[in-house]
Amino acid sequence: DIQPNNGVNRLYEEYSWWSIEAGIQTKIYQNNKQSIKLEIGLLHTLDGYISIDLRPQGYGYPELSLGSKSGFNSNLLFNKKISDNNDFYLKINYKHWKFGKSNSQTLSNGFSSITITEPRSESNHSSISLGFITHF
């Protein structure tokens, strides 16, 4: 939801896609109280598209295809046993994927025509998670 600013109109865009992921996990270190695991995987985005709300300008709600592209995902997981029933974990994640340039669409509002295209893009996401697990 892009807010209006410095001559740019409000613009709502919504991205959507499916993804398939597969990978491997290996233990780097383990003893009876803690473990460190590494996960590495490939991912593939499928049928990506963007919907753009251009109704306020009279151009409707067009949808552009972003296609399907590959990427990868990696996790480093640290797990520490606190007690017989409780664990603490730390997870560091990095994920990368791409979308290709979309198809172009020419739209008309009855007074003027515009052609819209979404440029190719790459996404890089990093996260850190802390957690507490209780075993029943």
C-alpha cells in the first residue's frame, strides 16, 4: 500500500505466488545438551503475479504475470536443552528469490492510455528467530 507523497498518487499493489522448496539438513555439532544444524535448500516460485489497483485513475485492476524463477533458502539452527521438557532455539534464516520482467498491458480510461510493466526483481530476506519449545 504505497502512500501518496511528493506528487505520487496512492497505489495499492498485491503480489502473489506459489513456491516449492526442497533441501537438506545436516548436524554441524551435537552433544546431549545442544545442537547446531545447517539447512540449505532450493526453491522455485510458480505463477507469480502482481495486481495493481488503478481504479481511482479509471484504469481498473490489472494483473501482470511475473512468471516462475528459482532461488534458495538457508537456515542455521542452534538448539539448547534447558530441561527434560524444555528447549530454547535460535534460528538465522536467509532467503533469496527472483521474478522476471512482467508482460506489458496497455490500459485506457476513456481519455488516455498507459502501458504498464513490472520490472524484474530480486528479493533478499534475512531473519532471526528465538523460540521456546515445551515437550508434552
